[in-house]
Amino acid sequence: TCTVTIAYAPTDAGLATDTVVLVYSDGLANKTATRGLAGTGATPAMIVLSDGGTYDYGPVTIGLTAAQTFAVINTGDTAATLGTVTTGGLLLDPPFANDTWSCGSGSLLAADGGRCDLRVVFTPTDAGVANDVIALGYNDGVTNQTAPYAITGTGKTPAQLTVSDAGV
């Protein structure tokens, strides 16, 4: 008795077939043993965020909040293990903040369209443009990956009214 171990390392998605043929002697004559093999390669998980490559919150008055919910979608053939929502390796920096995340760290996101939602808010404290990158870490079934998504918003000064007697 012996054990033969065969490794399968697909390089493409889809069905692959082959045959193993072992030639041996039974003591009287040479014999062959044949065994069919089949395996299916799957593409690794691929996480994308909805709304294209950049989201612009537009002008938001200082002290007010604008929110956007992004769909986090797995377009691969393998489930993804979600990591943390970070930006530049850190938690989202003000004026941006992670408001809610329906999956959470360590969750599995199903293959072929598995989805959860990430709500990010923009609350400017200063006038001017703010830029950041949501970097959603995940494991694609083979290695750790990051799905980057640029976000931007512009803080604007609130209206100020001046009252004068205008010579009355």
C-alpha cells in the first residue's frame, strides 16, 4: 500500500481535468492503474465600492454633516474575509468618519455579489477642501488585499448676516 498525493494549483478559473496513470508490477506482469482527476479553479475575491473610483460630498457648511452609504461588493468567485476600514493605515480621520458598517471586521462576504454597506460621514470643521482614502482591507482567499476609494468634500463657511441701522 502506498499513498500518492497530487496537488492542484489552478492558474485560470474554470474546470480542469487530467488523468493519473500508475504503472506497476504485480510480480508476474506490468499493470496500469488509471484515475481521472478534475478540479475547478475560482477567481479570488475582489472587493469594490459603489459609485465609481471617487466620491465627492460637495460643499457642506461647517458644523453640518453629509452622509454617503457605499455598497461593498465582492465580485470574485471566492468569499472574502473583511478587515478594518482604514485610511492611510489609520482609522478615518476627521472630518471623515465611519458612521456604520453592516459587515464589520472579520466578516465573510459571500462570493459572486455578496454585499454589505459602509456609511461614511463628512463633518467639516474648517473651510476648504478635505481629501482622504477609504482603504478597506480584506483577504481574497489567497492573500491580503486593499480596496482603496478616494473621498473628498469641501467645508464652506456658514452665512453671516450683518444688521446695521443703515442711517435710520
